[in-house]
Amino acid sequence: MPPLEPARDKATLRRQLQAERQNLVDRHARAMQLQEVLRVWLLQRRDVAIGAYWPIKGEFDALPALYRWAEANTERCIGLPVIDKTTRRLSFHMWHPGCEMEEDAYGIPKPKHTPAFHPTVLLVPCVGYGPRGMRLGYGGGFYDRTLATLEPRPVTVGLAFSNGYLPWLEPEPHDVPLDAILCDEGVAWEREPG
């Protein structure tokens, strides 16, 4: 693949990064490393409610690490997003392995008939990522719209493979920077406390 350049339009860049991610020959090894990075990062946290995502298009699957995290304390809960078609915002509904699922309007599995909750940490998939918590998503704006209205705002953590780093990525006016980004090489970025 040709090197990624800032002059490329975002739609082309998204397609290129997704194809690259799906074709990583070491994707399994990278995923195992990122599982460990996430588990260690969670050790420093006291949260009991984490919003995650159902992995699609070669995204990192955080659910195994989160399930292990939840097993250690029965008060902990994991949620997956449910899209409100009218507002195009996300709400988070409890998930556990084996819970009944159904497809949303975009064909992505979501929990069926489970209660909604407010996550204190929100794990966000990244197609690509850049300096200072900048995230390149799929372009639908679901997370940006959701984060603009969630109160209190959860700690947002982007999850990506390190090949998705774009050093020249700049925010657009609607972009909401993430609080941290974890990749298979470790903590790629984290906002200073305070």
C-alpha cells in the first residue's frame, strides 16, 4: 500500500486504513498485546461501568479483556451501544457473554432487552488516531454527537492498532478529543489529570 498522506480525502483514508487493518498478518499478536495493555490500564481505574463496542471491520475486540475485568467484581458492568435512529446518538445497554442480541439498523449486534446505564469509561474504536487524542472514526459522527450531550462525560479511551497512527491528523470543529488512546504498543496518549 502507498504511504498515508495528509492530502488524501478522509473517505479514501478510512478505506485504506480499514483494508490495512484487516490484512495485518500479525493482527492476532497485536490484539493479544492490546488486550494486555487494556487490562493493565484498567487496573489503575476504580470504574464499575464501561461502555464498549461490538467489533466490526477488523477492529480490536475489547470484550474478552472486559469480561475478565467484570468477573473480578460483580458490581462491574459492561455495555454496548444502541443507536437512536432519530437523534443518531448512542445509549449503552448492559451486555454479558450469552445475553440475547439483535442487529441494529446498521447490521451491528446490540443487546436485546437489557437495561441502559451511564458508563464512566467509554471505549471507542479508532480507524486511525493522531496527536492529542484525535480520532479518525467512520465518519458517522455517532460518538461525537453522543459525547456532546452525555453528562457527566465519561472518560473516553480510543482503542487502535499502532499502524493507524497519523501524526498529521488535525481536528475538525465538531471533533471531540479522546482522554486516552491505547494501542498494541502501549498507552499512545493520555490527557494530563486536572
